[in-house]
Amino acid sequence: MSIDMSAAGNATSFEQLDVDWNSDEGTVWCLMKPRPRPCFNPQLLAEIARLPGLLHNAGVADPGAARKPCFLVYGSKIPGIFNLGGDLKLFRRLIDARDRQGLEEYARACVQVSHLVSNGFGLPLTTISLIQGTALGGGMEGGLAANLIVAERGVNMGLPEVLFNLFPGMGAYSFLSRRLGAAETERVILSGRTWRAEELHDLGIVDILAEPGQGEATVRGYIAERRCRSPNTMMALQRVRQTVNPVSYKELEEIALIWVDAALGLSDRDLRIMDRLVRSQDKAGRQQSRPTSDDARTARSTL
């Protein structure tokens, strides 16, 4: 069922997210649909940041509720794309204007969302990234923030920032190092390459591989099995993970501010390379705006 808008207060301004609370399976489905480009723009970030309040106001997270969510699945409604990363057009404008404050505000908004996803939005939730399309830069970082990563075979993921003399500063190092260690994390980041989901599964970055087109079914099967066999264990292990390997907001913020310094140090050549990726995001946005039959098939009830 959809979350009750009348109980959700300010939720009527949600335009770039579809959120559905499936009480039967104990899962909140949160699907991104950013416009005009499939990236983490300020509005999408602000909407994700309001999810904890929305869930509380709608009664979904009420400790006394008969049915409480155990999982939040974080995916995309855009066919073939999970997310193409940071808002590069905004980056370019802020860098040109030497607007440090603007860059810091954007960086903090990004790491706030990464931190929320990594700690279950402050609720006893296991977060799952469902990656059914391309995830680049901040898009891959957003996927890495979740407690469990499910990706379909053949999906491309990568951190291309090194190609324009920058680094992924919104959580990649923190989340990858918990899975891989520092040396392997830096190898992945400095490669600047695009990886297939199968390769990332072999490295231990992707937790579960799904067949093409079967990502949602794979997630539902995983959730059903865990809820049936070991729901209490899942919640306990979630707390243990956050105790043993916590990713604090302070850690994420400090790295993001290093990223701001690095962004302001980019040369004209670096920025010209960034412009190519801006054009790629714009092209994807134009294609996204064309209605397809897939859009109708994947439509959900919205807030």
C-alpha cells in the first residue's frame, strides 16, 4: 500500500522519489526518478533526507505498530540507469564561480544521504541497493552506502572521477574500505574504469547477483527468506555491523570537504574533461524524458 499522504505532512513536495510501504513483506520501496538528468541533484537529495520524518509521520516506524518495516530497498525507476552520479552541471557552475560555500553545501547534502542509507535511516532497517542499470561516480557511491548490494548481471558500475583529476568524495572510500581494505579500495578508485557487476561480485563489493530483469524478484526472495528464517538475527547483525565498522557522519563530512578543496583546484583541462561527462548526463536526461512502455510497466503508487 502507499504511505498515507495526509499523515506525511510535507510529503506532497516529493517529485523525484516514489515510496511504497509493502506491509505484507515488511519493506519500504524507495525508487529514484530524478529530473532533468538521472543524477543526485539537490532536490533528490533533499527528498531522500526527509524519508525518516516521513516514515515516522506516516506511522510506518511506530514502535507499537502491528507491522513494522525490516527493509528499505533503494533503487531506480529509470530503465537502464541506477544513477549517473553527482550533479556535474552544478559542480561546473560552482567551480567557475569559485563558490566554496555552494560546493560545501552540496557535498554535505550528499554525505547526509549516504550516512542515512548506511545507518538504516536511523531506524531498525536493513537497507538494500537494487542496481538494475548503470551506476557511475556518486551513483555507485549511493549504491555502496546500503547494507546489502544487489546488482543484475551485466550492469556497469564505476568511479570515473580520476579521469578528470578528482576523486569520489561522497563515501566511496569509507564504504569500499570496510569491504576491501585500504589498498584494494585505492586500486579500484584510481583505476577510473567501468566494472561489470560480476567483477564487483568477485571482489566482494556486490553481495548478490541477479539475472537481468530479475533484480526485484531476487530482492523479494531474499527478504522473504530472511523474514521467515531469521528476522531477529538480521536486526542484531545490523547493529553489530554498525558497532564494529561504523561509518560516522563526521568521517564522511571530512572527506567531502577534502573533495571540495580538490574540486576548486581543477585545471581548465580537467574541467573540459568534466564537460564531456556533463554532456553524457544531459544526453541521458533527454532520453529519459521520452515516454516508453517500460515506464508504464514499472509505475508504482507514489506518495
